[in-house]
Amino acid sequence: MSANLRTPLSRAVGLGSAKEGVAHWWHQRVSAIALAPLTIWFIWVLFQTIGQDYATVREYLRQPWTATLMISYLVCLFYHGRLGLQVVIEDYVHQRGIETTLQILVKFAAFLIGAASVIAMLRIAVGG
Amino acid sequence: MATQRPLSPHLQVYRPQLTSVLSIIHRMTGVWLCAGGVMLAAWVLAIAQGPQAYAAFTAFAGSWFGKLLFISFLFALYYHLCNGIRHLFWDAGRGYSIESVNRSGLAVLAVSVGATAGTCFALAQRLGVLA
């Protein structure tokens, strides 16, 4: 029993919400809306690059718009993937320690792989 | 609270339905596409690294295992894209009737399987595999 006799409701009312209740949901939708056309574009990129030699593929990717869209795709992809994996872990991993560890690992991995691929795209786009 | 009661929705006694099966496939393809994202990152990193790294990547991607991975990622991509658009319509409050849900579900299956097969065929033709 808590020493505080006020009900949880009366303690919460009037303090305002953190306004973050649907933030995750919204970020997942907005990144999905961005990914839908980018995915169609990416399939097209596959057709342009498959079977081509190294120099051709690199020249193709370093075009300004191609590099811009590819970086946008990578950022949205790893962000959307991280949000999705977070929910999957929340839903299926019920041991607190393992869950927290996995959640942190997923966030680190998504950022690290995302950052590495964006920097690789920058090297392709502006490097020699 | 650690309770030993069974958790809903009691998967062990539910008959699988089109809706529930498509729903879990959406999650599985989502998780699998994270692996696909790692493959995409490897492709970009190999290109940034140089011709040798790129040759190593294409050697792997061209192997039977690489092709199998590629086709599975392609299907996951199409499925997750189509079913994701279905989800966005639901988010807008549309398409909730049972008939509609079943119809859109079958459409998602047909389009993702068809698009995967069509893309693989077109890519193989482009590679000259089918000649």
C-alpha cells in the first residue's frame, strides 16, 4: 500500500500528457510512406546495375540524384527497420534483461550500419 | 506481474485465418528485410571500397545461396510493400469489412508473388541467364 491516498488518476489529471503516446506509431507510418516510392525506385536501380561492371555501377550511383535518393532510402530503411524490430522485441521477448539488451543492440546496430552505408554512399558520390 | 495464466489470443486453439496468417507474414518479412538492409549496406560498402571488394560481393550474390537470398529478399520487399499499403489504408479508416479484408489480402498475395516472379524473370533475362 502506498502512503499516498490519492488515486493514480487524481495524481495524473492536469499534469498533461508527454505528447509522445503515438510518436512511435507516427514515425513508423511516415517512414513507410517515404519508403513506398523509394522501394519502387530501388527496384529500378536493381535493373540498371545488375550484371554491370564495377566502373559502370559506381558511375551510376555517383549521379547526384541517384546518390541523394539512395542515401534517403538507406536512412528511411534503417530507421523503419529499427522501429519495427523494437515492436517485435517488445511483443515476443518477455525476459526484462534480454529484452533491454536486445533493444539497445538493435538501436546501436541500426545506427552503425546506417551510418556506415551513408558514409559509403558519400565516398562514392564525392570521392575520386 | 508474473502470472502463469495462458496469454491471449491462445494461438494453440485458433484455426489460422487468411488475415492472421498474412499479418504474421508481414512481421516475418519485416524482420527478414532488416537482414536484406544489411545486404544492401554490404553492396554499397563494397562499391565504396573498390573493385576487389565488389568482385567478392558479386561472387557471393551470384552463387546459388546468394540468388536464393536475393529472391527471398525480393519477395519480402514486395510483400511488405503491398501489405504495408494495405495497412496504410486501414490507418486511414478504410477497407475494414470482412469481404474487403479478405479481398485485399488475396490481392497482396497475388501481386507480391506475381511481382517477385516477374522481376526475377526480367532480371534473369537482363543478365542473359535465360538467353
